[in-house]
Amino acid sequence: MYYLRKEPEAKTLPEIRKTDGTVIPERPYMSDDRAVYKHSDFARFYRGGFTGLDGRYQGMKVYTCKTLKRILELRESTLRATNELFDVYDETGKVDVKEKNNE
């Protein structure tokens, strides 16, 4: 079973120049551990904090599917909609998509 997850990462947010002349300096930012969820009653997908494959996020379960093709389609549509690239995982960990596509 494949699922989409994005592990936390450290970023540096650039400085912001406000219209009144003040400047908010560069600052570190740590993103959350996130996954793609699907509610059983709705046809939409949601992004939320990853609590494990058995964990729930506001009543939704992590969306999993059996085929790599379907999870890659969802990954591309999520990238287009949110500009956030998720990694593909299975039960054993992160999947090397390039290697799997060559098989």
C-alpha cells in the first residue's frame, strides 16, 4: 500500500519589508510532518499532520492505494493545487519512484 507523506524540514523564511518601512528579519521555520487524508463520506482529499498509518486526523484516515500509478497521479494533482510536493511511502519507508518506474 502506498501513501503520500512529507517529513518535517527546516527552512529559512526571507526578510519581509513592510509598507511602513519596518523590516521583519530572516527567521528559521520548521514545517510539520504532513500526509494526505481522505474522509470516508467525501470525495475530497485533505492535507494534515501525520499521526501514523493507524492514526486519525479529524476523523479521516491516511489515503492509501495499491497501485503506484494512482498515488503518483494524486501526488501530481496535489502539487498543481498546493505547490507542495509529497514523497511516496509504503510500509517499509520512502519509495524511490524513479527506480520503481524503471521496473
